[in-house]
Amino acid sequence: MTLSAELLEEAKSLDLNISQACEQGLKSAIAAIRARQWLEENRASLEASRQYVEENGLPLADYRNF
């Protein structure tokens, strides 16, 4: 892993825990990629559900109290 010297110096000057920041950044990047992958893998099902509601209304809508 490489980081720019300027970025490391600024992080050190701010007493930033570099390992913790890197770990948080990786977790965030992984979560974003997994969310995009899930959406892509389930796009057809989501579209079919949206289309069903558009054509037929919400299931059990007659039983809603609001």
C-alpha cells in the first residue's frame, strides 16, 4: 500500500490514527461496492416488483387504515 508523503505528513500533524483511518476507509469502500453489486444482481426483481405495483397497486392496500 502506498500513500502520498504529503497526506501522511498532514495526518501525522493532526494526530490521526492512520491505521484506523485506512481501515474505516476500506470498510466504507467495500460496503459501497457490495451495495452496488447487490443492486445490480437484484435489479430485475426490483423492476418486476415496481412494475407489478404500478399495474396492480399495493398488495393489501384495501386493508390499510391510513
